[in-house]
Amino acid sequence: MFPPSFNPQNRGTYSIAANANIDNLDIRDLDLSSFVELESVSMQGAIYSETTLFPRNFNPQSKGAYLIAANSYLKDANLSTANL
């Protein structure tokens, strides 16, 4: 919980809850490993890095997210909204 005077959205943060939509967001370097309902989150076009942490056995590519790293296969990736 945040103090009443603190608005996390003013700091560029996102709240990720069940059935959230994080399509096209930059989630590189985030720790999402403790998020238990990530399977219900829409990630189409989101970009992540090798240092992004996900729950065990979670495959972000199956949700439409793109790995941005050396030797990533991005031939059919639509990165038109990504800020690389």
C-alpha cells in the first residue's frame, strides 16, 4: 500500500492485476516472479529482457511478448510501438 499522498502512476508505474493488459509495454528488467496470475495478463507486443524475472514455467512468448536480446528471433515481430 502507498501513502495517501503518493500516486504511483505519476511515477510511471503500472499496477498488474489478474486480467490486466500490458500490451506493448516495456517490461525489461522487471521482477514479475511472484505474480501468481500472470497467465491471465495480456502481453501482446510487450518487450522483455533476459533479466526480466517471471514465475517458474511461465513462457512470456506464448503470451505474445518479445525477448529483446542478442540472437533473438524477431523476424515477424511488430515493434512499431516499442521504444528501443
